Amino acid sequence: MGKIIAAVLTTVLICTLTLAALYILIAATEYVTSIGSMPLRTVAVGAEIVLGVVVLLGTVWVGTHLAVRIFGPKSPKPQSTPDGAAH
């Protein structure tokens, strides 16, 4: 039951993060295209590309990290030898 709730919350979180990232990038694109100076606009487009890559890769990383935390294998218990000592 706990994994199901965590999976649903993770899905909602990742969708929200992705939509927020897209909203920020669209707002940045509208701002960048309104810049009048061509050299400044060129720098702003480069910065926007870097921002987009970082933000979208960040959302993918968060989603993957949470999925592995929820569904990944738990750490194995230490094996014991016949004399009772753990390795």
C-alpha cells in the first residue's frame, strides 16, 4: 500500500515539476524573443538553452531517483556463517 501511494505522489510531483519547467521556459522564450539587441539576444538564447537542459534534466533525474528509491531493491541482509559471525 505504501509503494502505491508513493508511486502516485511521485507521478504527480514529476508531472508538476515538468509542467512548471515548461512554463518557465516558455516565459523565458517570450522574454528572449522580445530583446531588441541582436548580440544580447544571441547570448540570451544560449543561456535559455542551458537553462532548459539543466531544468529538464533535473526533472528527469528527480523522477528516476525517486523511482529507484521506491521500487529499487532493498539492501541485502548480511550473511552469517555457521559460527554466527556476520560478514
